[in-house]
Amino acid sequence: MEAMALIDYVGESNDDEISFNQGDIIKILDKESDRYWYVAELNGQRGFVLRTHIHILRHPWYKGKISRLQASAMLAKPGNPIGAFLIRCSETEAEEFSLSVKYGKNIIQHFKVLRNVQYGLYYLWTQKFKSLNELIAHYQLKSLEKNKSIFLRPMKGDFNPSKSYVSIMQTIRRFKAREKDELEVKKPGELISVFYRRDKSYVNAYFGGKRGFLPLKYLRPAIFKE
């Protein structure tokens, strides 16, 4: 999961606190164990952040401490499309995650999200990502399987483009980037993974293996059949 730093903060080294600047995107590893402090990671440094210093980006796909059986029951409900998914805490390892995905009617697959602790990277197979959010964004646009089309899709009721979380939208027309932190899209109809809304006009998104900003007026919600 990701959170945005609300202030500049210099952590106490003897307390294993993380230092950050306002606007930094911080990876949250555990927010269940303590009421006030979260276990987090930034630029490969693992430590603690005070919950009042950050804003958790909304993640309806994160279900916390639920069991494998509970995850399967949620995903098997009518109305969820093939590829409907959720992220949950690992039942066997602290600060680790599992990915549960609907592969077919009453067919749910479960994956351990692997992590390179030294470099702060997440992966399922060989391709590695800087955050859990970027892993999800990638597999919303690229199939999990080589011989079968399984793209991660929001569970029924999880999608709301007015909120801040990874979701899928579609380009209405081409957009030429004018700034270094903007994404360029060369044609309409492209699927874009959206992380969060920066403001009323722009979203932070993932496309073509890159992360950057796009004007919201160039996008519309993507619609998927069950």
C-alpha cells in the first residue's frame, strides 16, 4: 500500500523512524499491529512512521487480515468479473502480502507476493516493481498468465473514479506530454491504471511501464463485462 507524506519530517535514528519530505510516496508494510505507528519503507529504508504524518491513499482492494477462505468467498460472489482481485495480509508471514484472483466461476487462485527486502521491490514472477501499487497497476494492463487472459479487475462495488486508488480508466483522445512528469498517450482507447487524484484536474497513473500525471478530462472509466 502507499501513503503520501503530509509534512517534512526528520526521524529519530535511535527509534528507527523514517525521514521524509512532504509529498513523498511511502510504502506501508504493516498498519495493523500498532494504533499510532505504521511499519513503512522509503527508498530502501525500513522503519516507522507516525500515522498522523501521512495520508493513506485509498485502497479498496486491500482487505487486511482475512483468511484465504474468506478471500475466496468474497471473490466468488456473483457480479465479480474474471480477474477480480484483492490483497490481504499473509496468514503465515508478518509484513507480507498475498494476492487472490478470480480465474473463473468458483475458481480462485492465490499468490504469494514476493519481496526483495534489500531494494524494496515486489514481484510475482521475474519482473519487479517499486511498490505493491505498481505491481497491481502492471497486471491490470498485462495478463498474469502467458496462455490465458487474466487481467486484474476491481471487485464489484470497488470502482469509483472520484476516489483515490488504483483503478482502470480509458483514454478518450491522445495526449502529448508537456512536462517531464506527465505521461504521453498516442491514441484513444488505451487502458490506464490510475493511482490517485492529485487535484480536480490531474491523476497519477501508470502506462507503458512508466508512472506520471495525466489530465482527468482525457480519461473515462473503463467498463468490463462479468
